[in-house]
Amino acid sequence: MTKLLLNLWNRFWFSPIDPLPMAACRVGLGTLLVVWFIGLSPNWDRFYAADGIISLSDNIAPAPASDPWNVMLVTEGWLPIRAYLWAGLAASILLAIGFWSRASSGLLFVLVNVLVHRNYYIVNGEELVARLFLLYGTLSPWGQACSVDAWLHARRRHRNGAKTAEPLPSAWTLRMMQVQFLLIYAISLGYKFAQDASWLNGDALHWTIASDRWWRMGEMSWLTLSCGGLLRKCMTYGTIFIEGSAPLLVWFPTTRPYVVGALVFLHIGIAIMIPGVAFFSLLMVVGLMLFIPAETFCVALAAARRSLSRWTSWSCQTQPALIPHS
């Protein structure tokens, strides 16, 4: 029995895996971060500059002088505050195209931490989720497929006359990303029940939909009050069921497509109807790519290649071009 459990443990954490799901996550994360930095640019000085809404001279919670991540305090006066913006934008583009993938992941991890510790008041869920992916991205092989790094490595192998297939990387970084991602659902569900009784009585989504602050279409209390309140209870308990069952059912091949599909539908709906948390919701969709099998991406890429053969050079083989895993 012990040997069986050990074998299952090793297969789960250390078996060879196709890096394509992680590559898809990398492309999505990098693209969203490009949009995120562009969206922050009009208010960059207001949020982060020394004379912005939080002064660097104020030794208060959002910018304590003793905070080791408050790098902006150290560089204040000799490095322009917008240098961080351009560095983040450049690193996001490099991450999206997969050039120096691990280095750009590490740089973005540091930059996001600097921004979070500079001004806690504007921190939202997207910074924390992005930081999670970037941390593991510095260690992961997500630049080994669909990337400039993989293309350059394939060219070097071809010039050197390599004839053997590149070995697939170990699964442990993918598993760490997946486990950490699922903990978001598991932990947040407990906080929902502990901090808001409306999740228990089925009224939680009523207060969102009936609010003209959160709901894009304005106050729509009539929607959740219709059918004697049955609709709001179905929406609330449906959300609880989807998020609560995901950490378990997503591991089984038969239930995985339904769980991933339901979560994608849920998060895209939230992004459309509640714009204040759009980036967070879209980052969760990006995280769900980690659970989509590589074969599914291959089929989708092959279909896209056939449809756009005149404009794209994407190719997808059984084993994508890889770079050495270090």
C-alpha cells in the first residue's frame, strides 16, 4: 500500500508533462498584464508618485519606510517613477511572446510586489493572482512551447544536427500552480460563509445585482426578486456549488471539462457584468488554462492554423519544441 501511494505521489508531481497548458497560461497572463499596465498609465503618478495620493514621506501603512518591498522609496529622486511602468510593460510583452520567459517572469514578480507594497489601498485580486503565477513562472518551463525561446532553441538544435526528441519537463511546477490556484476557490468559499450570511441564506447575488455601484446595467433588483426570489437563490447556490466542487472534480477527466467550462462561463459573466473585478475574473480564466489538456490546445491551434494559414506560422506537433529544463 505504501509503495502504491508513493508511486501515485511521484506520478502526480514528477511525471513528464507537455508544457503547452503552461505556455497558454503564460501568453494569457502576459497579454493581460500588458493591458493592465496600459490601463494604469493615466493614473500612474497619482497612485505611485512621491506626491500622489499617498506621500512617500508618510510612514503609514500603505508606504512604510521599513517595508523591504518599498523600492520606490529608495529610488525616489533619481529614478523616474514611470520607469517602473515602462519596465513592467516591456517585461509583460516579453512574457507574452515568450522571450527570456523566466527572467521576464521574475522581473514582473518583483514589479508587482513593489506596486502592491507602495499603495495597499488600490490593491485588488488581480495583483495577488498575477503574483502567484509569476512566482512559479520563474521556475516553470512555460517558455518551452509557443514562444520565441522555443523557436530559438529549435533553430540551435537544428544547426547542431540534433536528431533525438527533447525530453519533456517534470510536472511539479504545473502541479504547484494548479494546487495554489484551486486554493483560491477553497479558501474564499470558507470566507464567504464566515463573513457574509447572505451566502448561506441564498441572497448574496441579490445585493450585487440590485446595486448600481457594482452591476454594469444599473440597479436590477426586479431580476432577483422575480419568481419569489427563486432565481437569486439558484444563482447564489449555483455559484457556491461550482466554486466549491471545482477543487475536487477538476482532477477527474470525466468531470474536468464541465467544471472548467462552468468556471469560464462564470468568470467571463462576472467580467462583463461587474467591470470593477474584470481583470481578476479574466486572470482566473487564464489560470483555468492550466487544466486544459495539451491535446485540446493542439486541436485548437491546428484549426486556427488551417483557418488563418495565410497570416500565421503557428504549428503544433505531438511534442512541441522544447528548451532544456534547468
